Amino acid sequence: METNNTDGMLFLAAEAFQSKNFGLAADVYECQLLHLRDPSTQQDLLLKRADALAFDGKLTEAFEVYRKASEIERLQPVQLDNLIEYLSTIIKTKDRTDSQTRQETNSVWVGYDAFACRICYGFLYEPVTLPCGHCFCKKCLDREKMPLCCKECNDCTKLNDVKNYRVNVVLSNLLSKWFPIQLRAVQLRREGNGLYAEKRMDAALEKYNEAIQLAPRDHVLYSNRSQINSSLNNYEAALNDAEMACNLMPLWSKGHIRKAQSLVTLGKCEEALREYLIVITLDPESKLSRTEAQKILSDLLSPVTDQVHNRILDSTNLLSSRTRIKGSILNTSASSCITTTSSKSYKDGKNVITSDEKLTLLPLLSESKSDSSFETMSCSEKKGEDQVDLSICHPTVIDRSVFFKRKRSSSEDSQVDNGDICKRSKSEMTQNEEATSWSAVLADLIDPSDLECSLCMRLFYEPVTTPCGHTFCLKCLERCLDHNPKCPLCKMNLEEYLAESKYNKTVLMENLICKYLPNELMDRQKVNAEEIEDLSNLNKNVPIFVCTMAFPTVPCPLHIFEPCYRLMIRRCMEMGTKQFGMCLGDNLKGFADYGCLLEIRNVEFFADGRSVVDTIGKRRFKVTEHHQRDGYNTADIEYLEDVKVEGVAEKELQALHDAVYDQALIWVNSLKAEQKERIVGHFGPMPEKDSEPQSSPNGPSWCWWLLAVLPLEGRAQLPFLALTSLKDRLIGIRRVLLFISRNRTSR
């Protein structure tokens, strides 16, 4: 009975933990521990109770219980998974910043404005444009897992050959023209990487020193140099570089990994734990960070001293995001970095630290209250003489993370403290960042001719980049693919790209044009608007499909494969009219003088560019002028309507209408079952008789349905379309029915 009761209580505790009633779970586990003597079972319950206390925000008690559990047997890293989950989750869930603040600071987090790869956050080198329209470094994409998912819009492309996508030619040339110094820095970085792979560490370090001289704001350079310094056993220099990378790009997880690794080599495990927790917050999929954090916690909780848990508590204090983000952006600006760096010297890849640069490690996680609320720390600085500053610029202060507070000697008292910096207005911050932004240089460099489509020789309008790296106006590209599924420039096969039938604008190119060429874009938009107005006019230059007879209210499915009609159908869809004219061919004029306007109900595209278009007849028209446009026929037209009659003529028309309808119904019912099935499958069932024959300007719909299914040639059907007298049309239909009936009888 006692065992059953114990199992029931443990089940209750597990349910309480699952439902987030952590206090109840901790109390139940505590009660059960009083009756246990088996060490392994006791350790398991101690860990569960510690987890419950941690998630309940009672960290002091939690670490005490973790310590007791470790005294029974050293804790394995995997046993601390819940604690890691709590320490990382608490940063995310309790340190929320509204979306407006994120948008305000986004341009600062991304050091190169629009010209940054959103994977490495570094300068966009060898840019490749994905189908969604966003650009990334080619090497960054090569390292991504498949299927590829865009870091900007989370679009998971369906294309399997994204790794074969080529560099965006236009954008790559523009970046080379606008940022030659940064391009040289990236090239030096690659040379340094090659030397590092050959284990020529000193030579690699020299390359990176040279690159940083050219691009002092490139966080990737500092991160990689940190790795080189670690290989050369320059651990303090490695830490300095890692901290600089974090300061320049606070939301880049790799920089924090570098920093954590450097801290571990220097024996600063508590600070390393903090950095790994930051990485888990930024990148929950980072297995390395989770494993290393577990190992550090396991070591820290091992029963070496009775004050172990106090060490951890002293190194785990959180800060509210609004204070931190504000201070971070201001402290990590390029000008701040330069100012701070000026008090130091750098020789042979090593930092020479001045005696007045000192700071102390603030707690990373403090004991949370029962409601798990966070402490909000002041940005003001405090004096002290504890530790030497190993950073090159201001301390890292980022969203969902922690930071160092700088201590100053008496000689620094006259300087503005962080509290004053935090009070700077947003306008001052914006001006400072704009002064150091890469995009600021473009105002004098950008040339409209750099952004011209090679097909229309005009400014890019809705620029689209193909997998082969060439950029065109959307409409220009579509027209070319109508004729040949190959790139107009390099002739690369684009059948798979064409099959998607979804061309997204290249975001960076579009933004560049909008920002730096607003007047030119306005002129281009005006030309496009005039073209749209002209194309959407359903009286002038109406597109004409020369093919078969079409009638009002009658379905007319079409198979489109000719390039000119692909263009025509696409324009009808884009203009929103979804309408075009259908006429019979004419040897002299090109097409007949009468036709029917069709409305597109649905289009199904195929991989080779062909399409099946579902249309239905709308209105009859008469052609007044014949034209051509971009390879297909157009016409100026006027619409036809039946002339209404009244009085005695209306009664006679009603009687004629009913008689002809009955005659038509007899003929339809006399058809074989197979014939009727084919007719219904193509044109639908015969419409019902209209109670008011003159209610529609085109007359009764059953008349047009019957004309479509009667065994008549197009030339015999065309006169019915031109008639504006319902009486004449009914008389003509009656004659045709009589003729068909007589022929059937004579056979």
C-alpha cells in the first residue's frame, strides 16, 4: 500500500510540474524524500525537486538542492537539461521587448545596413538571390542545411538546386564598385582562412590584422581572429576579439560561442556559462552550446566547496531589455568603439591593456522572486579595482542577455557615464548611426545606369533575379520565357524556375532604387501606369484571340501554347480585367469583324509554359479597327445588344421563343446518350427556358448554348453573333433545326 501511495504522489508531482504548478511539485518531492534511503532514487528526486524550485523562481533553494544531489554522485551533464532550459528560457520569456523597439534598433544590430548577409551578419560578399528575393553570401548558403529556409522571410524553397544558384551579377558588380575597401577586407579574410587551414597561424594572423585595419567594424573578422589567437595560445587576445565581435553584432550567436570558448580557456567558467546561455537563447538549435553549458554546470555543482551554489548565483543575474538595448546600441556604435580603443595599443595580435581600464563581472542571474520577475539594473557606473578590462570597446549589452559594468579610476570621473549615454535622444542616436552607416556613401556614388535592365534598357521595374544570377524587369523576363525557357543572357535552362510560375522581386535591388533613385522610379512608374491604363481599356486595343467561335454565357476552355498568347493571357490577369476577345480567323483582315468577349475564370499553368484557360462568354462586339501589339492582335470594338420590342411584337416574340425552345429540346433529347454526355461535359447542360426572353441584352442563354452544340461550321454560326434582333435569331435557329431533322429523316 505504501508503494502505491508513493507512486501516486510522484505521479501527482509530475502532473503538477507538467501543469506548471511548480511549487506544489517541489513540496510533494520534498515530502517523498523524507521516506527514501536509496541513493540513486534519492538523487533522482532531489533533481526533480531542484528543477521544480528553479522553474518556480527560487534559485537559491534550487542550487542548494542541486548541490545535495551532486554529493550523492557527480551529476551528469544530461541531468541538468531542465536547468539549462530554465536559465535560457527565462531570458527569452521574461525579457520581452516590443516590436517597435526591435525595428528601431535593427539597423544598428546589422552593421552594414542593407548590405549585410542575414546569416553571418557580415558584408554581403558574392551575393546569391533566393527565389523569395532575399540575398545571402554564397558561402553562407553553402553551409546551410537542406531544404533551405530563408532567414529573412522563413520561406522554405521547393527548389532542390539552390546550392547551384549563381552569384547575382548586377548586385555583385555594384558592391565591388561601391565598397572596394570592404571587398578587399573580405578577400584578405579568405586568404587568412586558407593560411589557417594550412596551419600557418602567424601568417593568417597578419592577414586578419590587415583586414581589420581596412574594416574595423566587421565582426566576422574579430571572431575569426579570436580563433586564430586561441590556436596561438593568445587567450586574452582571443577573448578581446570575441568581445569585440559581440559588441559589433550582439545578436550573432557565433560571436558568443567564441567568447565562451575563450573564457573557458582562461578558467572563467561562470562567465562562459553565461555566454552559452545567450547562444541557446539566440539559437535554440545549438547543440554545442547546450552540451557545453551542461558540462560547466556539472563542474560548478560538483561538491568541491559548500559555497558552489553562491558562485553560480553571483554569476547569473538578468537585466531588463529596454535598459540594455538602449545602452547597448549607444555603447556599441562605431564611434564609441574607436574612442575606447584609442586608450589601448595592439601589437602583433595582442592587446596591451592600460591600467585604468577595469571592470567587474555583475551577477548574471539573481535570485528570482516567487513571481520570477527580473531586476532592472541601472546604466550608471560604479567605481572599483577588481579586474582588468579585456575588451576592446564597450561591454556587450544585448537583447536577452547580460553585460559587464565598467569601473573607472579617479581620472575617469569627469567623463560621461553610461547613465548619461543611455539618456541620449533617439534622434541623436540615429544621426550617429547614419554617420557611420555604409549606405550613407551611396548618395554620391549611385548612378541610374547601374540599375538598368539589359532587355528594355530602362530602370529596373520590379527587378527579378534568375538562378543563373541575372536580373531583369519582371515583365521583361516573363516575355522572354514565353518564347524560350532559357536565360536571355547566358542561355541557362530555366525550366524548373519557369515551372514555379512565381517570380519574387529582388528585395535589396528594389530597396536601393526606392531609396536612392526616387525621381527616376517615379518616372518609370508613370510609364508603367500609362501602359496599364492602355492595356486595361476594354474598348480600345482589346486583345483578340484568333481561334474559334465563342458565345455569351457559354464556357470556352482553351489550351494556350503560343508565346504571343501566353503574354496576352498574363496581361489580362495582371491588369485585373481578365477579359479578351475571341474571333474567327479571316484571310483578308486577319480576324472576323464580329466576336465575343471572354472572361477568364481560372488558369492552370504547366512546367513548360503551356496553360489551360477556363473562360466563359460575356458580351458580343463588332470590330471597328484592327491592330496588333507585341505579336498578338488587338481591336477597337463596340458592343452589341438586342433591340427590344413591345406590344404585339413582344407577344409574338414570346410565342416564337417558346415554340423554338420546345423544338430545340426535342432535338437535344433525340441525341444518343454518348453524344449528350460529351456535350454536357464540354458546355454544361442546356439552360432552362427564360420567362422573359428580352431580359438580357444578349437574349436567352439557351439560344447561344444551342448554337454552340449544333453541328454548324464557324462561318455558319458567325451571322447569329452579329444579329441584334432576337426574332431573326430564333427564326434562324428554327430553320437549322428543321434542316437537321429533315436530313435525319431522309437517312
